[in-house]
Amino acid sequence: MRSSIIIIIIFLIITTLPDIILFRRWIKPTKKEWLKKLHWTLYAIFIVGILALLFILPKIQNEIFLELFIWFNWLLLTIYIPKFLLILFLLLNGAISSLFRKKFQIVTYAGFFLAGITFVGFIYGAFIGRFDTEVTHIEIKSSSLPRAFNGLKIVQLSDLHIGSLGANSSYWKKAVDLCNKEMPDVVVMTGDMMDNFASELTPELIKTFRQLNACTGKYSILGNHDYGDYTKWSSPEAKKANLDSLIQREKQMGFRLLMDEHLFLAKDKDTLVIAGVQNWSKPPFHCYGNLAKAMKGTERYPYVLLLSHDPNHWMAQVVKYPNIRLMLAGHTHGMQLGIRKFGLHWSPAQWVFKQWDGLYSYNNKSLYVNRGLGYLGIPMRLGMPPEITVITLITK
């Protein structure tokens, strides 16, 4: 309780300081009473809303409330990050002016410009960027790949977080159409199908995803959100029933869910192994996966394709297995914010994950981290668009 109060106090200080500085340096000098009243009225509404959500959220757990919560998160960032940028430049201008005893309005203008660009960027990310699906094509070569599987085409989906997007049938139908256009041999889903509740996968969405075509098969694993660990349940039985319902719904979609197990794809006289583990993560995430169990009995096969939700699993355990040649993961979302242009590849995700977006190699092994189709926490994507990955396996 004490730590919660401290967090709330710190939060209130952080959100109040920008408004005080803006009021004193920009609004108060205008001497417009209506502007002053508007400023503090909006501030009061915002603070009341934040406190209400902080205290109500633990008590009300349903899809509608959570959707309102993530949109409030977006509004908070859309308003306060530009404010912080503007204030930083106003303070910088004040310091430079005091030092040189001369006003440098260009610094203030730069602050307004960056704040404006950030504001517009967050609006773009919410209303356009989060739907702007990118199809990524890559080839992964390996001398260990059996020749019968040369050219095998895999479509990877990840992190749908259907509860955040809701029953947006047009978005999901477009995603399915993009996948089917690639005519894949295999479709894989590397976890986080839902946010919290199996009911997010409505009959309409199940029907949509059942239309995913893959001539060899569709396979899935569970991610950290699929266990319902981020909501309160009336009993352990209710939580288990939710997971059982998700498993059943994925089956209705046509996916073969791999729970610390493997299966064989046979073609001509060659065999390729597809293994899947339950969510394996480091704290604070729960760890359920058992890689040793999933790999038992695969020792004599030269090429194993592993599905594991969290890319941290790769360096922690996976690279120690000589025949796991390719791991497909998700989880990071590319933090839904970053830049992949002008030779830059940056996101706050790299402060948390060593492997966070795209293709990585180590000792003739490969890892691909998919950014996901959905979003979490904030309904936006800026510079890190939703992704469908098309992977073609090539025998060297």
C-alpha cells in the first residue's frame, strides 16, 4: 500500500510540473482568463481520470474497460510527451538567453516544431500506423535442411492480442487474405493470441482464421498473455477454464497447439521437426515452457524448427541444442515505437531485449523475431508496423 501511494505521488508530480511550467511561462503572461481556466480545467479532468483508472482497474476486469484504459494511456502519452519536449526547449531557451543576455526564439520554435511532430506522430500511429500491416519476405539458408524441404514457405504470425483490437473483422480478414496470397506450406502463430480472455476469440473471428490456408499444416504455441496471468479470477478453476477454452478455440481455428512437444513433417525420405514450447520467459514473466521435454526424441534429426514466444529463450537455452537451426519468436512488438529508415534500426525494445526485431544469427543458427499483428498497452504503432513474416527455407 505504501509503495502504491509513493508511485501515485511521483506520478502526480511528473504530470503536474509540465502544466505549472507551461502556465507560468506561456499561459499566464497572455492575461487571458478563459485560457487560464481552460488550462486548469483540462488538467483537473485529466488527473481525476488517471486516479479513477488507477483505483478502478484492479476491481473491474473486462474487455470494454481495458479498451478504455489503453486509449487513456495513448491520450496520456499524446498530450504529455509533446508537453515535456516543449518545456525542455523552453527551459533551454531560458538558460541560453540568461547566459548570452539575448533571446534565441529559434530554440522555442524548435520546441514547438518537435512537440507538434510528436503529437501528429502519435495520432498517425493510433489511427493509421497500427493497421498498416507489412509483409516481410526473407530467405534462411542452412546446410542442415533436408533437400526435400528446400523452398518450404512458412508464414509467421504473432502477438495478435485480439482483445486490444476487438472484433475488427476487416483488419483480421485483410491479414488472412495477405497470408493466403503467399500460398504458404506452413502457418505458425508464435503466441499471445489473446490479451486475457478466451472470449476475445469470437465465433466470427474463429471462422475468419479458419480460412487461413496452409497445405502442410497450421501450428501454434502459447505466449505469456494466453494464460490469463494479468487479470483477477474468481478461482484457480476459472483461470484454468479460460485457458482450456482458448485451447479449444485455437483448435477450431485449425491450429495444432504445441505444448512442450514436437511433430514430424515427412517428405520423400526426409524429415523436418517442428517443436513448440509453452511460454518460456525470465522474471517478471511466468515461465511454463520445458524445452528438454519438447526436444526429447529429436536428437537424430538434423533440422528442428522451434516455436518459442520470448526471444530471450534463444541465448538462454536454445543455442545449446545443436539441431535447433531456426527459432521463431514474437513478444517484443518492437515496443510499437521506433525507426527503421535512413540506415537506422532503433527502438526502446533494445534496452530490454538483445534480439527484438528481425533476423539474428549465431553459430549457424537463426532466430526471427516477429513484431506481431496486434498491440498492447497503447493503441498505436509508430515506426514499428504490424508484421506478417514470409520465410522461405533454402538448402545450401
